[in-house]
Amino acid sequence: MKINVASIVRDHWATLYDAQSNRTNYVDVIVFYALPIVVGAAAYAFCFKVKPEGYNVSITFFGIFLALLLNIQVAIFAIFQRKWDAPSDKRQADAQKVELEDRRKLLGELNSNISYLTIVSCVALIAFLIFYVAELREGIGPAVAVALYSHFILTFVMIVKRSHALFQKEYRDSPE
């Protein structure tokens, strides 16, 4: 089915691993999933309220980030398409091959993270539209909003960190 996003969620989840053991990093799972749920539950418990314009701002926020995330994917694809000349020295060529494999893996993981965050942004947009129309200014609506924002921001920071590492390699390795 063309709108089934299960593979995007699965691929994103697969990036939450420990590089040393190559196993799921449960601290990451707690930070990116459990923590936003706890923060949302706290917002519910403390009767957090949202003003009507809060949902308007949220709709704008996530709409802008949708466009930004898609533009980042285009930039990453451009890096992916870049051709590298193989050095004539065998050891340098082998080292470059390992570096390019690492870069390709990071690009794939970054693409999964960005695709996932794009889906989160779409879900958030729909949720905020529903909360706005249904006038859910207290209770479950604001709690879900806090959880969505928390999850989004944490995941976005991870993407920024990975993008930084990738682009730093590009700047460092680019010919002068």
C-alpha cells in the first residue's frame, strides 16, 4: 500500500542502536519515546492548558518543519550522489572504501530519521487541527501536544547531531 509508513518507522527504530554492540540502545528508546510520554502525562496531571492560538502556532510550526525536513533530504541525497575518485594507492583506496561505507550507512540512517520525523510532523499537524476544531484546550489534547513536541524536539536534535557529523566530514574531505 502506498501510504503504509511501517517501513519508515521500522527503519527509524533500527537507528536506535549502540554502535559498539550493534544492539538496540534502550537508553535511546527511553529518551525518544518514554520520556515524551512521561512529560505528556505530567502535563495532563498538572492540568496543562493551551490557548486557542497555541494550536494555530503549532500548525504553522509543523507545516514549516515539513518543508524544512524535505529540503534536508534533498541536500542529503546530493551528498549521497557525490562521486569519489579512488586513490591509486591500495591502502588509501581501502581506507576510502571503509570511509564511504560508513558515510553511506550514516546517510541511510539520517534519511530514515528525517522520513520518520516528517511522518511525526504530519501526525502532529493532523492532531493539532483536530484539537483546534474540537477546542481541546485542557486534558488529553494539551497532554498529547506536549508529548508530540517533546518527541519531535528530541528526534530533531538527534538529526541535527547526525547531520552535523555528516556535513563536517564533507567539509573536511572536500577538495580545496
